Amino acid sequence: MAHDQPPRPSRRGFLKAGGAAVAAGASLGAAQVAQAALAKTPAHSVDPQLAVEPFYGLHQGGVVTAQQSHTYVAALDLTTEKRDDVIALLRAWTDAAARLTQGNTAAPLSTTASTQAAQVDGMVENTSSSAPASKSGAKDDGSAYSPVNAKAAPDSGDVLGLGPCGLTITFGFGPGLFTKDGKDRYGLAARRPAALVDLPRFNGDQLIEQKTGGDLFIQACANDQQVAFHAVRQLARLAYGTAAMRWGQAGFLSGPRGQTPRNLMGFKDGTNNPSTAKPQLMNEFVWAGATPDAPWMEGGTYTVVRRIRITLEHWDNTEVDFQEQVFGRHKYSGAPIGKKSEFDAVDLKEEDKDGNPVIPENSHVRLSNQASNNGAQILRRSYSYNDSTDFYIERWPPWRQETEYDAGLIFVAHQSDPRKGFIPINDRLAKFDMMNQFTTHVGSAVFAVPPGAKPGSYIGAGLFEA
Amino acid sequence: MAHDQPPRPSRRGFLKAGGAAVAAGASLGAAQVAQAALAKTPAHSVDPQLAVEPFYGLHQGGVVTAQQSHTYVAALDLTTEKRDDVIALLRAWTDAAARLTQGNTAAPLSTTASTQAAQVDGMVENTSSSAPASKSGAKDDGSAYSPVNAKAAPDSGDVLGLGPCGLTITFGFGPGLFTKDGKDRYGLAARRPAALVDLPRFNGDQLIEQKTGGDLFIQACANDQQVAFHAVRQLARLAYGTAAMRWGQAGFLSGPRGQTPRNLMGFKDGTNNPSTAKPQLMNEFVWAGATPDAPWMEGGTYTVVRRIRITLEHWDNTEVDFQEQVFGRHKYSGAPIGKKSEFDAVDLKEEDKDGNPVIPENSHVRLSNQASNNGAQILRRSYSYNDSTDFYIERWPPWRQETEYDAGLIFVAHQSDPRKGFIPINDRLAKFDMMNQFTTHVGSAVFAVPPGAKPGSYIGAGLFEA
């Protein structure tokens, strides 16, 4: 399975639980409180703040991990020309990510006078863990984001006390790590996997360059928005001078517990995903094998990210019957049209009494169905996004200028090979899906997500050290 | 006190709880499950999804209500010239808000064939409640957002099953309701409260017009981001043809339970707020009295909203000691500088051995303190925001172009009179606060938030019907 380390409650989790106990009137010492919390906290806590996911393992977390409620995904562009800088960054990221996912700060907090008050409160993080490789010195070539202040705060501190919140951090490599502008910057061009293709232009794409592409990918998922953002923010800071933010994107998932969550269009999203509980499905459709061109990708996956804006105002002005034709499902139950329950099988051959297909030809569920795509499947792990409003030119008559919601879907899909997964499926959808009149793909990226790291090693070691 | 109706668990809450029980293997009928849930749900449930806040009352909710974890605030501009249209909108909003806060859909779901599956699942909302005033017909004067489809879905449906989540909805009136471009559109100019001033330009303001101002204000707060956004989205839809979105803004608050939450700068925010548990403080500083110019505002408040972008990348590159000088507080404990505990009194007169003030002259905590502002206090009820990234020109040397976080604070403050509250306090901060080098005010609005509505009446009735 994905992870070979048992989850353990974090120190921060202890402190939080301890705080709650104290608030409830208990008069235990801090150590006793921590012990009590340890004894009471099950391995898989139901408290989303206390949940802990392992970082090290055969696979990276955040792919088949049960989906957390929030994400922050980001792409960075490498600004260095030195291979060793890239390796140092990946080492620093690996160490920091291992700390962060276990509920620690990105680096140990220093014990200056200013933090003594925190020590009194028992909130200073473990200082015995290995510190990330230190980043030092400004660059004079203009590539650095800004000079790094070696004395700067080791962590922004904004999630102290919040608990690990089930944080996973997933790293990926974009095409630009291998070749950029025709240049083999780091001697990796020959090791680029064939499956890491440049995505084709799809029908209707309206991609914004500044929300598209990227050399390096970070996906943080957690049961709290600030914990997810905090992780990316610390990692981006560690990259100052080596890589700069290209785009970042917050996302969320609001779902009744234990049920398929609804997207902003009001429909259940993810019903037909291949089951992550079935390793054979994951091996077939999600995990990359050891292909001759990229043996280092064994146990990794390929991830496509699309920022899909949805014209909610327009959608909200349509009838439920019409919306159901668009999706091919009933809105409230989530059942395929003509069926009663969400998980009833999608029968694409069923016809009504007039001989017309019950599930429309150009409905989303038909076009994206495995049976319409030569058996292809992808593991969707998408989030809604809501970046408030923007002032836009309307994209339909009468072309008025208007404030619109900048909201929609951060589509995230994992697959063993995009050439058999996202690309043919989206090609069909982009051409025929009725939903396209309400959706616009404005951002796009594809990444090779390498396997997990072994303790002491780093993410991507197989690429650089083989 | 603020609310005169006891909270009650909602139908949707019952259904959710029932669903959980069924998932756990119980074999009760739906009615039995609902009864079991009723018996077990305390009036003030600790489950944030089941929390219910009353809508009707002396005051509107969302002012002294214990702060929920998420918000969506929005301003709309009136596009109608008719006073009756405005009243009809406020009636429709009041009815819909009363439904939404109790965990119902904005309007009853219709019982067409397409919703029968939902009825089977027991998810159709109560249809006996009064429906909002129906909005019908497109306008030909170009003022409508788009023609309203009378058959359109009565609710976007994206929060079905999520529970009321402690939703509050707060409405406010901007200066433009009273006069706009010198015109008294609705015969209300003479009733504009003197306290509803046009905010002055403050030092350093860099306001974006499309994120500033607005004739009408909606603040939705809830324990879930989708529930908060859903509420504004339904209300904005009800306004089609009468008012159009000017700006919307999502916000959140990630805090360890029962502790003061930290903002994105990593400091605890809200420590020195006047206590909402002290009615005399609320009456003095928050609730408006029955002034001769605006007797209809008795029991209301005046709300200032500021979108404050924070240059997190820059802030993250500074030392903790420096950050503490900026705030005037210790970062980890939240204590005033030189003190041990968060709630230790701020002593502005304390000096170090050299005779220098312990809390710096231009620190945020000193400049905003009651003692520096002739006793003025405001009730801050702010949220962090995170609208992902934008491509910006840097605002400090060497003026590079870069992707930056579009994140910061949605500052929300309630007060009995902005001329004694926000305006003098912010005037001082805008001129002297060390924090200004990291913050930029890019949006601004002020609203008169009228008192709560009585059942059968509507928000703002006192303004229109006196």
C-alpha cells in the first residue's frame, strides 16, 4: 500500500488536546496532559485537526489519500542554472515537508528571547529534528525573488496550535525541469518520461499564461485552508533564489461527511472514480510503472491540473431538468438519469420509448465514461475554488461588462499515463460536452509526480542519482 | 440580548445526522432517525455543521455572534430606479435569508419529476414555508444582469446535506442607497444617517474601484465556505434585474478551538476586542442609538470593510524580533512586549532601562489602542482571505515583475459611529503604523447595518415605512 509508516499523533496535536483538557478544568501537568492525549488518540483520529498522514513511503501522499477538505496547489519556475541548486532545493523541501506533515514548523523555531514566552506555553517545536538545508546569500544575477535574510523567522507561525490537519504534500516535475526553451539546463533531458507530454491545445481552451505550466509542482492538502497554504508558503520561501512562484491556487471541498461532495454546480462530483481501495485499479490506472525511458518514475503518477472557471450566474439561471441533461445525472440524488441511487450503474445503452438514449449523447457522464474512452480511467481528486470576483467582459450575448464570480473547479487528475488518460478523455469532452457553455479552462499544467522518498533521501532522488 | 428566538436544529441537520446513523449500520426508519437526532442535539450543538443561529431579532446576526470560520461578503449596486423594487428586493432577501440561516434552501424545491429521486432520499426541503417574493421578467433597459428564467432552479443545490453551519446573514445600506451621483433615486436622501459618512482618503490608500463601495451589503458567515458563498449567491440571484454584484469576497479564520486565531502574519488577531459578553460595551461602542437624524437605525451598527493585501513574501523575509516590534506583541504567546500572557494588559507607559518605551511608538498595538484614540473602540470581526496569486509589479525596490500571493485580511469592523471609531483610529494607523510597509488597503466600503427584522417584516422596514 501507499504508506509504510503508521500515523502518529504530533506534538502539536498533543498540545492542542492538552489545551482543550486544561480549558475543561483539568489540572494536570503538561506532560501528563500529553500522555493522556496520546492514550486517547486513535491512530486514525476522527478529529480532522489531529489527523496525521505519513510523509515517507513507496508513494507520495495526496494521490490515493482520502481527500482532505482543502488544498493549495502551486507551480514554481526554476531560476537557477545549477543542477546542484535543484538537488539542494529538493532536499530542503523533502525535509521541511516531512516536518510539516507531522504537524511541526518548517524549521525549528529558534530559542531567542522573543520565543521564551512561547516556551512557557509549551509551544516551541522540537529542535532536535534535522533542519532543512540552509539557504543563504542573495544572488546578483537577478534570478532570486529577493535576498534571503538568514535571520528571518524560520516559519511564518500562522498555524501554531492548529494541529497537522491530515496534511499531505505532493511534489511534481514539469516539462521545464527537463528542457526549457530548447535548453537542457540540468542534464536531465534524456531522462524525461515519454508520458510527460506537453498537453495539446484543446477545443475552447482559453489559457492564461500566468496560471499555466511550471517547472515544479507542490500540492498541499489538509483539513484546514491555512494549514494547506502555510505549507506551500514555507516551501516557496525555502526556494527563494532557486525557484520563483509561477502560480498558486487555493481550493476546498465542502461535503456532508461520508458522502460524495457536491461541486459549485450543485452536482455530486467523483461518484464514478476508480476505487482507491482496490490496489489493482490503482496499479492499472494511477501508478506509473518502471518504463524503460523513466525507471525512476515507478510508483509515481502523472498529474494534470486544470483551472476551470464556471459561469455560475449563467448556470443558476437554468432549469434543473436542463442541468440534469447536461450532467446525465439527477441533481439531488446523483443517480444516472432514469435511475434511483447515486451508485446505480451508468447504462449508456438504455433508450426511452421513442428510441432516444436516456443519457444524452453530449452529456458529461456519457462522454467521460470509461465505456466511451476505450476503458481509460483517471483518478480525479478535484477541489472547488473561489477567488471572489473579477470585473469581466461577458462571454455570451449581449456582451455586457459585469462583475463575475471567479469561481469554479481546480480539476486535479492522477493517471499512469496522460496519453491514455486525460488527453483522450478531455479531447472528447472539449469537443462535445454540453457543459462547455458554462465552463472555461483558463489554467493548465502537467507534472510527473515521482514516487515517495525514503527517510534520509529526497523526493526525485531516482531522477538525479541513477 | 441580540437574539430572541431559541436556536433549533434544522431539518437538514436531522437528515445529515440521520444519514450518519444509517451509515453506521442502524436500521431505523427516517422518522425515528430524525427523532433520535432531535433528542441528542443540544440547543448549542458543538458540531459546527449543526449549529443554528436565529435570523429574526432585535439585532441582525453576524455582528456580536461568535465568529464563524468562514465568510463571504459582497456589495451590490442598485440598477433599478423604483423605490418599490428596492422594497420588494429587501422583502425577498429577508424571507430567503430566514430560510437559509435555518438550513433550508433559498426557496422551496419544486416537486417535478426530476426531484422525485430526492424525495425518496428525504432531501426535499419544507415546501410550506413562505416563498420569497417572486422575481419575474426580463428588463429591457439594460440594467438587469440577465433575463430571469422563471423556471430556473430555485436553489443552486450545492449545499444540500451540509446543515445550517451556524449561518448568519447581515444586510447593510451604502451611501448610494440614499444619494447617487447627486440624485435622490428612492426619496431617501433626507433619511441618510449623519454617521454614514463617505470615508475619507487615508494615507497610503490604493483603492481598486471595483472592490470599493456598493449600495447594498451582504455579509454571510458560516462554519463552511460553501454555505457562506451559497447564501450570497442565492441572494444575488434574487436581485437580478434590481441590483448587480459590485464585488464579492471570500474569507476564513483558522483558529485552534477556543483560542484567539492567528492572521496570515502569524500573530493572534482580536485579543483586545471589546467583549461581546458585556452589553454595556456593545451599547456604547457597537450598537447605534436612535439619533434624531436616523431613528430607524436604533439597534443597528455601522460596518467598515477594508480589503487589506499583505505582502507575505516580504513579511516572511523579516526577523521575528522585528515582526514583534511592528505588532507591539510577542509572536508566539500573543503577550504585549515585555509581558508573559496574551491577555496581560497593554501598558503604553512602560519604559526600558534607557527610558525608551517598551511598546514602540509606531507599533500597531500602541497606535490602535483605546488609550491612543480618546477611548474609541471598534468591534473587529475580520477574516483572512486568500485569492491565490496574481502577477504584479513589485511595490518595493528593485520593482521587479513577479507572481505574488493575493492574500491578506478582510478587515470588518462594527461600531456605533465611524466618525468616532474607524476613521480616527485608521487615520492614525495610516500615518504612523510600521505595519504599513507590508499592507496595502485596496478595497473599502462603509454601510449602515439596520436592526434585525421582526417575523413578517423585512430588513430596513424602518427606513422605508416610517
